[in-house]
Amino acid sequence: MTIIYCLFYFRQGINAKYKDDVFDEALYFLEAGRHAYVHDLVVDSLAPAAVLMNNIAPLYQLVKKINPDEVPLWDFGGNVSTIHFIRYIT
């Protein structure tokens, strides 16, 4: 991944953040390699809204793209949360 590629998607993520488009923000920051930040967005904003609106499929596609090695303390809780999330939607 080149620096220009990362910077482009990082900038797109910031633009989406200021437009209050959390899903696009997550997509762009994921492309920029900010997996831990996207994980926090999913846990804090996207997952609760998706469950309440019963719109899990797009969130599931996003969660599958998060690299567990990039998320601090994934082994202590992130993996368990993902397993429960996958069981919930299937």
C-alpha cells in the first residue's frame, strides 16, 4: 500500500466523518489501514445501530475486512465479540 493511497483514503475518511456518514468513514479508514479505529467505530456506533435497524449484512461485510492483528487486545475480547456477532446474524 503506497503512502499516496493511504493519504487519499484517510482524507476521504475525514470528509465522511465531517458529513456524519459513519459507515463511509469506516470504509475509507479501513482502506487507509486504520483497522483499530474502524473496530472502535463498529463497536461504538455501527453495530448498535445495525442491530436496532435489523440491517446486519453490510456491517458483517465490513467486520470481515478488519485485520485482527491491527487491533490492540483483539485476543482478549475482539475475537469473542466477532464470534457472537456472526452467530447472531446466521
